[in-house]
Amino acid sequence: MSLDQLACDIIHQGEIVSCQLTPMGSNYTFVVQVQLGEQTSLGIYKPRDGESPLWDFPSGTLYKREYAAYLLSQHLGWDFIPYTVIRDGPYGIGTVQLFVEHDPKQNYYSLTDADADQLKTIACFDLVANSTDRKPNHLLMDGDGKLWSIDHGLTFHSDTKIRTVIWDFCGQRIPKRLLKKLSALYHELDTPQGLLKELQETIDAEEMDALRRRVRWVLSEGVYPGVPGGYRRRR
């Protein structure tokens, strides 16, 4: 068993033995230590009952959207969302996500041109998942130079309301490798199987229909939206 698989098994099956509230964010978020046998791993626990009410998202659904984003990224083969499960915890049901070791001083604003390919994938995902809360600190760089994306509770709304800091690629063509994945996804959404079936059971029918419309929109446009030349990142 690989270390990555072991960590995932711990997050999924282990006992939460410590739970510390983090000071950041509008919802209750905890750093937890999870133990399975003699092995431990760190995770981020977001209980449903710790979600703050929002006027535009149904109450008690943000944890499901976190999980739905993970399912979609895994189905697409875009491995940038840490392993995420829905499970019980000290404050009830919620998501537990594998903690990514990273430099907290690095975020979207510290990325360089060398990170463009990874960032393009995340920017494309945000269009499809309808990310409504893409902040600079939601992008983490691990010690191996891999870019990770976190905090996907505000996704999959049936109304298009993409809000993001990533405007680097406005007017540029979306890479063919990404469009190829979305083309396959568009047809697979007709009869969801596997992870897509689980996604269908996690968000409501109207949101699934909206997901398919957004995929069709991205495929028909083929470019990152926005004003060309409107590069907004400041280092």
C-alpha cells in the first residue's frame, strides 16, 4: 500500500482523536488528527452544522458541494483537490479532507509562469463547477511543486455566478487536453455512472442540468472568458 493510499484510508476509516478550530473562514473549520491503528494523518473537517446561512445557497449543503467538487475532479482525472470524504465527526456529519503540507506564505499571487499549465486546469474546472468563491489562499503549493485547490463549498449553483481571482488567461484558447476531457464528460452526463452517479446523488437535479449546460457552454466557446489583456495578478 502506498503512503498516499494509507493516508486516504486513515481519513476515511480512522478515528478523529483531536479537533482544533481554525480562526479563518466564515464557517466552522477544524484541523483534525485522524488515527487508524498506529498510523495518523491530518485532515480538514467541515461539519454541516458549522455552516453559516447564505441567501443564495440552500442551508446545510456546502459540505456536499465540497465532496461533489472532489468527485468531478477525480472523474475528469484532474487530481488537484485533496482526497475528500463525507463522514461523521465530533460535531456531526461533514467533509473531512486530507491536509496538504504547504508553505502558507505561498498562494495564487506567488505563482509563476512555470505554474501556468496547472493553473489553466483549475481555471477550466472553476468554469464547469461554477466556483463562486475562488480566493488567492484557496490555491496551495506543496513541496513537490504540485498545485492544490481547496474550499469548494460554493460550487454547483444552478445560476452561473463564477467569482474568481484567476483572470490570467482571458481570451486564450482552453487547452485541447482539457476540452477533450469535457467533451467526454458532456456525453457521460447523459447516463451517469460511477463517480458521476455519486455526483448526481450529491447535488440536486437542477444543479446537474446546469452542470451539463456549463460544460456545453465551455465547449462551444473554447476560450477562457473575460477581457483579453485584463491580467490582474500582482506579485
